[in-house]
Amino acid sequence: MQKPSFLSARYRLILTLGILILFPILGEAQCAMCRAVLESEGNTSVAEGINNGIVYLMAIPYILIGALFFFIYRKLKS
């Protein structure tokens, strides 16, 4: 006898949500550790460089998504 499909779908959903909830915690922990190490060394130029790199890495996806929506908007208007 086969199990109802909603049980396996529910199990997959719970497992996926559990995994996704754990990833940001690990990422934030690493970010805080990097920041603490850079600030404790006393070399502020390296810390500023790392912080600028983080800002650039955060900005690129927003720019790409904005450009994508712009091209879609322009395509729909014509």
C-alpha cells in the first residue's frame, strides 16, 4: 500500500524550511567572526577594503534585477 502523497510533500516542505532556516545563521556567524578579526588586528585599511567588497557584492544583484525589470518594462511598453 502506498503512502498518501501529501505526507511526503509535507515532509519535504518541513525539511526544506529547516535547512533554509539554518543557512542564514551560519552566514551571519561567519560574517561577525570576519568583522571581529579584522577590527581586532588594528589594520583599518584591510577592514575598510573588506567592508567595501561586501557592499559591492550586495549591490550587484540589485543592479542586475533592476536592469532586468527595466528591459521587461521597455519590452512590454513597445
